[in-house]
Amino acid sequence: MKKLFKVALVAVGILFAGNFANAQTKIGHINFNQLIDLMPETKTISTQLQAYQKQFIDQLTTMNNEYTTKGTEFQKTSATMTDAVRTVKATELQDIQKRMQDYQNTAQQQVEAKKNELGKPLFDKATAAVTAVAKEKGYTYVLDSSQVSLLVSPDADDLMAAVKLKLGLK
């Protein structure tokens, strides 16, 4: 009788441990990029970023016009130039082209930095909302379905509706 009681006790313990483990692992998912796109601040940030990019585009256009003008002039007059002048003019064109490439690289880095600077509060707000919803609803893990592509995964709940509600989005 004691052995039967011990076996029954162990079986019940295993059942409860299995249910307890399942209760602790609750998985949800959300398309974070879609959530960011739905937020009204995204349009404002996009407009600011486009205005910032326009400064660099205008400067690059000016540099390109200078390069084109000098290149056309060089092609027209290169036959009548001395070798020394032709070399100087060719070097000048190469310098302009290198400046344009350097400026473009710098501009891309600065635009990316500005994008991160403007987007950080937005990402923080969205992350805080997802974290709050996950905590309220008892989720252990929340996956970003825009970043993760799992071939096989356990069932999970989409938290988009709850997070949109938390952020006051339609």
C-alpha cells in the first residue's frame, strides 16, 4: 500500500510539474515593423528625415553639376591641351569624383544616425507597450514576427490588437 501511495504521489507530482512548466511558458508574437508603421509619429519622423536628406541631395546635385560641366569642358578641350595641363585637369576631375563619393558616404552615415536619433523614442514607446501587454497577459516570450521566421514553432498568440489598444491606435 505504501508503494502504491508513493507511485501515485510521484505520478501526481509529475503531472503538476508538467502543467506548471506549460503555464510558465506562454509565447506571443507581433509584427513590430507593422506596429511602428501604424503609429502616427512615424509620418512626422519620415517628413523630418526627408527634409534632412534633401540637404545632402542638394549638395550632391551641385557637386555632380560641377563634375559634369568640367568633364564636358575637358572632353571638348583635351585635344588642344598640353600633356601637363591635361594631366592636371584629369586629376582635378578625379578629385571631384572622390569628394563626391566621400560626401555621399558621410551623408549616408549622418542620415542613418539621424534616423536612429529620431526613431529611438518611437521604438522605445512601442517596446514599452509590447512589454506592458506581455506582462499584463502573462507572456513569457514575445517574438517579432517581422524579424523571425521559424519553420516549426509552438502555438503563439498575436498581440497586435492588444498593443494597438494600449497605444490608442485604430
